[in-house]
Amino acid sequence: MSKAFTREDIGLADEDEDTVTGPEQELGVPALPAGVKNYITPAGWQRMQDELKQLRRVERPKVVEVVSWAAGNGDRSENGDYLYGKKRLREIDRRIRFLGKRLEAAEIVDPAKQTRHDRVFFGATVTYVTSHDKEHTVTIVGADEADPDRGRISWLSPVARALLKAEIGDEVAAQTPGGRETLEVLAIRYDTID
């Protein structure tokens, strides 16, 4: 049997393993737990659509053109343009597959259509205070939109999970990297997420 057809090379785990490797791990993006929906905001979905379109219509054709030109120059074994181009094509194709799968599984949830503004749900911007009197404001978004530096946390994160369904004044316990933390909800709002 050719090495190209071994289970390890196609990203499948052995039967006795709990996890399956795939494009998410290769790209450094956490895989969604089994059976969990891939919630995403309309803006996040649009960003992923735009990136997919850019890769398919602009970046990939440019790289294919460079690789074709480089392949016509003769010896490919020491041709930097050819070797780098082929590597870049693999990266682009991997990202296209990843985006396609994530968008296909995505369930768009528009926070602007939330009718219950008194509780924390997906898309809420929540201000809370920790037991150490540190105030934080976070927006709960999809796993593919999370950006802690901008105050956007995945709805699957421990803090978001603790905050979900809480109301103003509620105290909830969250398991953080620094240990168990008590969070008190100070404010909840539903803004348009860009």
C-alpha cells in the first residue's frame, strides 16, 4: 500500500483515539466539540465569506500563475518560485476547505434580533466585575470570531458559558486560567457587531 493512503496522512485518528485531527488543528484553530452548533454573527459570517471569495478569485489564481511560470523554467528541484508557490497553494487550499466546512456548518444568529435584553445570550456585550474588583466588557461571539484583544470571546469559552443566561446583578462562577472566579454582571446590551 502506498504511504499516500495511510490513515495518519489523511487526518484520521485510530479507532481507539478520542480525537480526530483535521484542518482546524493544522491551521491552529480549535475544533468545535462534537454535536455543538457553529453559531456565528452575520458580520462574522460575511468576513469568512469575503475571505473565501478573496482566496478563490484572487490569491489562488495569482499563485497558480506563478507556479505555472516557474514550472516552465526547467529544473523544479531548486526553483524557489516553484517550491514556495506549491507550498502556498497547499496553504490556500487548506484554508479554502476549512472556511467551506465552517461556513457550511454555520448557524447565523443576529444579536440585533434578540428580544430578551435582560439576559445574556449569544451576541450580548456584557460588562462584569471580578471578585478582585476588575471590570471587563466582553462580547460573546462565535468560535471563529473570537478575538480576546478586542474583547470578543467565544460562546464556548469558560467565561462566556458562565455568563450565558445571567441577568444584571447575578453572580456566576467561572473557571479561568487563574482559578475559580466569581463574576458579577453589571450591564448587558445587544449592539450590532461589526
